[in-house]
Amino acid sequence: SDSVKLRNKRRKDDGLNLQEKPRRQPRKKNVDAEDGDDVQKTVEALQNKMAKTALRQATRLSKEKATSGETPTEGTSSIDHGAPLMEQLKNITELMATHRESKMSLNGSMTKDLQKRFDAERDALDRTSDKVVEAFKARMEQILEWRAQMADMNISGSSADTSGNLTVDPTKDSSDMTPPEHSKGGFACVLMDRENKVAFRLEPMRSSLDAAAWLAFHLVLDMFGMKAANAVKEDKPPPVFREDRGMSVNVPVQVWNQTSIVRCYQEPTVEAFSKHVVKQRNRLLRKAREKPSQNGGILISSSIEERRNSMILMPLLWFWHTIYMEPVPENENQSLTENDWTRRIKGRELADVLCNPDSKGTGAQGQEGYRNVRLLCSVFELAEGDLGSTARSKWRAGAPRNIAIKVLEDIGKSLRCMHACGVAHGDVKMANILNVGDEYWLGDLPALTRATTKMLTVDPVVSTRIMTGRRMMSNDMWGLGLVTLTLLSGSSRFRKVCDKFKSIIDPKDSGPLWMIFAAGFVTSLFNLSRRSLPGDTEREQHLYKIGSSLRELVSSPTGRSMIKMLSREHRESARAHGEALAKTVLQHEDFPRV
């Protein structure tokens, strides 16, 4: 049809009669030439409209932050480079996410203006990433300077008294003695940079394969977490309150995927999730082989808004960093072994090397007596604090009004994203819930490796007999319950219960005590709430189901065999602690809504 129109146009220009029949009739199509022309015009109009919409979305943030009314020129970045590094990263990644959505809406094709802006924002992201690495180097230099100052103070500003103790010169500035702000965990140390609102998480890795698996896990969760959570939210599956049949036999199962709950609710989903993790892990390893000089990258596959809705603290960047340190024995009272030269360094050991002036610190490359430790440095948004330290310092008698509700809502969103992918956190506790603005985010996510990820803590009720395998989703629900219990009763009261149980039995064998404690707590809560609160059928049925499942677990053959190791006095003590804590929780003004 286009060739016929072109021929007619030429005839018109030559003054020919357009009504004259052409020599060859055009082939008949399903759509007439005029209709095809209209369709083509409609498609072009839609593409132009989508391109204009994409440009408007891409410049939305830049217009909001622009100090003047002028529009940024094409091919230049509109990011405020005077803002903190974390704000620059978030703004650039938000723009790039908008560009990607626009590109997908245009079926993979971009207009020239949008492509120029996309390239400009990518260059800005690269420059900002370099700034983050420079900020990390500056932070490490500050730590080295602080260690040198502390060494000078110990030599010149301190002296030994007659008893042999060191006394510090009072003329020295005590503020210089404060160690750099940091935190330490099982296998990681986190350095905090308040000026740039950035947290650097340093984790020693056994190999590049494990590092790629850790990075791939976060990438895949970032890709599918919110989508899976929205699907679960629409389906509205009912809660499950029941004991696992594997716990009710004389010889209980000890492997996670032999339990019926895991086989029904977790294993199929986590297998599909793991396939995507392996795919992304192999892609990262392939890129590392193709570009061996590249020592870092971006860890963003969704928009900042989607991450904010997931309430999961995820890294934005990653890069490698190598330090040289003296090998330390794995156990403090043991001598150095051959394994200490190659084993994985723990978080406290790394923190001692960096932030403890009494340690020998780091060495140089090739220095005798030092081993090289390769650290995977991941960059996170800096949180204002964790729930555990806040509760210990401010909420010893219970959290203020609406705090427990807010924590349940936010961490519930985080767990929905993870559980919808079949992944369990496995270590939900107060210290891993971080305060970001007015919200509470879940941090310290598990690292899926090639095989299975061991459970970090011995869950008193759910996994007392599960010795091997991955974390279970029911572990997270137990952990969220303990967090809520601590917020409603107060950290000091709940800490007394934990200390009491530790004095009775070793924590790894304390499952029977916690089972009896939970049964006494829920039963008392059910009875007291019916007497002191207005009637609520849904709440009463909820508590009754939990109490029934706990009683069945305690009376099962496995439960009875576990309880036999406790004396009658200890069993009565555990039940009394549960009932006392139920009375305290009931008095909190947030309990009816919790």
C-alpha cells in the first residue's frame, strides 16, 4: 500500500490522471490501504505519547530538586552532587528504574532524548559509586589514624602505677579515645559513616563462589520479592496453627525437609527461588571472568519505592577489599594451628583488628607472619539504630503506644516478601530490626550457599529436634512473636525470664522449658482476655487455636520425652513465668490491636 501511494504521488506531481487504473493491481490484504495507514498512524502516535510520558517521568525527580526553574540540558545528569552519597545513589537509581520501565513499555526501543538521559544517569551512577569507594577508603584511613593516636597515647600519655595498672593522662582529650562507630556480628563487621549516611558491611568470604551466591540471593529477592508478596496478599491464604506430625512420633525427624510443614508450604517455592539464585550467581561469575579488573558493581534491580514497600534492608553497591592481618586462634585459650591461616575470619575478630587499639592491627602485602583476608564490602543505607539497643535504653518497662503495632506491620511485610519466595530469615530478633526514618526494616538477611544454610539459632519450639537443613518459615514467626512479647512486656522483664532459663539448663537444650512457658502464656492470655476485654470472637478463636496446638505438642510422645528431663519444680517455674508475662502483656494499651 505504501508503494501504491508513492506511485500515485509521483503521478500527481507529473500531472497524470489519478483515476487511471494502474498497470498492476495491488495485492488484496486483510486491511485496506487507508485502514493500514490509520493503524500505522495510531501506533506512531501511541509510541510518541509513551516516549513523552517516559521523559516526563524521568525528569520528575530532577524538577523537584532543581534550584532554578530551568530544565536540565540533554545528556547531562540532574543529580544534586552536594547531597549525601546515599541520597545521590537513591535518586540516580530511582531515575534509572524509571528509564528501564520506559524502555520496557517501548518494547526495548528508546528515543534519542531518553537514551541520552539514560546514558548521562548511568555515568552519574558510576561517578557516585566511585565516590562511595573513596568514602570507604577515607573511613579506613580515619581508623588507622585513630589507632596511631591511641598507640601514642598509650606510650606517652599513660604510665603504670605501683599496682601495675595503666593510668591515662587527664590532659588528653577523652573524645579521641572513642572507637570508630561500628557493629559486629557472626561473620561480618559494619563500619558506619554518619556524614554520608552510609554503612559498609565487611564480610570475609571463603571463595568468589560464596560471594557470588550472597550477591545473587539479594538480586533475586529484589527482583521477585514484592511481586510474590502482592500475589500472596491477593490470595489471602489462611494461617496455619498445628503441630507437625513429625514431632508426634517416637523417633522424631531431624532433617528440615522431612517435616510435613516444610514439604507443603516451603520446599517447592524455595526450590524455584534457588534456581534463579544459581542463574544469577553464574552470571556474576561469568562477568567476573570476562572482566577480571572489575572489582565491584551495582546491586539494584527494582525501584527505591519497591524496596521501601518491602521493608527489607538490601545493599546498593558491592566491591572487594583486602586486608592483611595476623592469624588468630579460633578459640581464645588455644594455640595457633595450621587451620587458622586459612579459616574464615569471624566478625568480632575483624572488628578487633580494625577498631581495637590493643590488637596489632593490619599489616602490609607480603609481610611475614600476616595472612591476606579478602572482604566483600556491601554498601547499605545507614539506619538510625536497632530495636534491641533502643528497647534496652528507653523501653525497659515496655514500648510506647503504637510501636508494637508499627513493628508488626513493617516486619510482617518483610517476612511476607521472603516467605512468598520460600525463604526464611532464620534470625528474627530485636537486634536485626533496624529503625530507618519512621519505619522498621528487617536486616541481616541469610546468605544462601550452594548447599544448605544452617539455622543460626536453636528455636525453642519449632526446631528443637531439627538438626540439619535450611531455616524454616515457622522459625521466623516464633522470632516475631518473641519480639512482640518483648515490646509489650518490656525488655527487662523478658530478659529476666531468659536469664532464669539459662540458669536452669543449657540454652541449646532449653526447648522443653520454652514449650511449657508458651503453653502457660497463651492459656493465661486466653482466659484473662475473655474476662477483662470486650468480647472478640476472632481473637478468642485465634488464641484458642494456638493454645490447642501447643497443648497437643506438649502431650505428644516427643513432647513428653523432652519434658521428662526437667524436674517438676522447673516445669512449674516455666509455666508461672509464662502466666506472669501474660498479665503484663494484657495491661499494655496496644494488646487489643496486637
